[in-house]
Amino acid sequence: MRHPWRTSIAALALLALPFLGSGARAGLPEALSETVLPGHAAFTAATAALNEAARADCRPETLRPSWNAAFDAWMGISHLRLGPAETDGRALAIAFWPDPKGSGARTQARLLEAADPALLEPERFAEVSVAARGLFALERLLYDPALASEPACALTRATAADLARMAVELETDWRESFAPLMLSAGAPGNDRFLTEAEARQALFTQLMTGLEFTADQRLGRPLGTFDRPRPERAEARLSGRSQRNVELSLAALERLALALAPDSPRTREGFERARSQAAALDDPRFEGAADPSRRLRIEILQQRLHALRDQLAAEVGGALGVSVGFNAADGD
């Protein structure tokens, strides 16, 4: 199955442009030190706390606060799908969504049916399908009554431990390898980023595809079509996080955009308006997608995000000296 994140990132071509002025170098160190690295550290801490909580008491009602805190932290970095996130399919293993065929739930059901402790050992569990690991696997274990059983406790602990392990690896790779690689762009021996423009370009790509993912997937999937709305497809619907994820994603993208290009008043205003509109939806699971009067508010937010994308291309892209060559939603 081709996952939307992979399609979107592969289709977005960013072209480095000649840029005269000091702004060409702006933002990359700040973006790494103020958003990227602290965001990964926060995710590591939150997943470690979740893992410890699962070891102490694996009851769903006990673990839900820690799980939500971990998901909150993930939303601060979920748009960063390059480098360490690509290694071993980490990003998908951490948050496999959408899963239109329900492969994650089926794999979890087989694991519960097998009730084999050997399958839950760290080395073996790391080889389980990405659809049955990470935050969404835990969501099903903590919020779906159909998965409530004695073996579910062991599976919950294995999933939490696996998530914490991936968070540590992700943060370590960013801190020790990938961030220094970006900062040394253009230096002899750096084969990943041959110029500073390529490094700026890479983070700008994440910003743009992150915004598109929120507009086209987090909002677009539950919207479906007017004749066939699909609120059941909303992200994290079981836990009622659908709207919250949109709000947190926009806040994280705003931090990245303004770290990259602080002097961006239109971008700042655009994000503030979008976040305010998202907060006003009062629709945790996007059930309003099936109600014509409430649906319009979600559609207007989606349109605002598409307009914000154009603002980012002009203002932030201009400050960084990069531009969008193709729309990431155009396909392969």
C-alpha cells in the first residue's frame, strides 16, 4: 500500500533559487535548536513515561493520560518525515494512519489470539507489521472494548516499550547525526546536503507536506464528499483526538515556519486564524462532516489551510530562497 506521506513527499519538488540578501541563510540553525531537537526530546520523555506507566499498571483507564501525552508530543514532530524518521520505517511504525484496510487491528487480533510471549519480546516485536505498532495500535488497545482481555496487557506493554525504543533512536539519530549533517551542508564529505540551500529546502519540504497532510488527510478523509461524508475515517477517532491533532499539528507547523523565517507577518497571521478556526469547531471526532451545517465549517478550515500553503510558499519560501515546483497533492 502506498502511504499518503510517502506519495506527498515524493511528489513535492522544491527548487533552490538564487537569493540575494542575508535571509538566504536564515532559520536553519534556529529551526533545529528551537523546534526539531526539543520536539524529539519531548517525544522521548513522553514515551518513556508511558512505558513506565504501562509496566506499573496496564489498565486502559490508567494509561490513557500517558498515552495522550505521548500523542501530543508526537504531533510536535509528526511532520518531520525525513532522515531518521525514514530509517526502518520508524515514522510509519510510530503512527500508521490512515489504515483503510484495518490491517493493524487484524494483526493485533492475531497476536492476542496466539498469546505467545515470545512474539512480544523486543527483538521479535520490532519485526511486527508497522500497522500493529505505535500510537494507533495503543489507541485500539486502550479505547476499543473488543480488544480488552488479559493478553492485551502484555501486548500493551510490548507496544509501549517498542514505541519508547523508537523514540530514543529517533532523537539520538537527529541529535548526533542528522542535525549536524544539515548544519554542515556544503562541507567536504557531506554527500547528503551538497549546499546550504538543500538543507533549507529539506525542512521547507517538511513544512509544506505537513500542512498538506493536515488539510488533505486529517480534514479531507472525514469530509469525504458531500454525498458521502466519512467521519468514521477521522484520525484518532476512537480516542476523540481528531480535532486536537489538527490544532496541535498547526501549532507545530507554525513554530517551524517562524523559526525558519521569523519575519513573516502574513504567515503568522494565517496560522493564528487557522488555529483559532480549528479550535472553534467543537467537534472532537469530526462527526460534523456528516451534518451539512457543521460540515461547512470544516470545509472552510480546509480551504484556509490551502490558502495558507500559498502564503508559506511566497513568504517563508522567499526568505529561504526556495520555491515549490509542483503541488505535493498532484500524485507521483
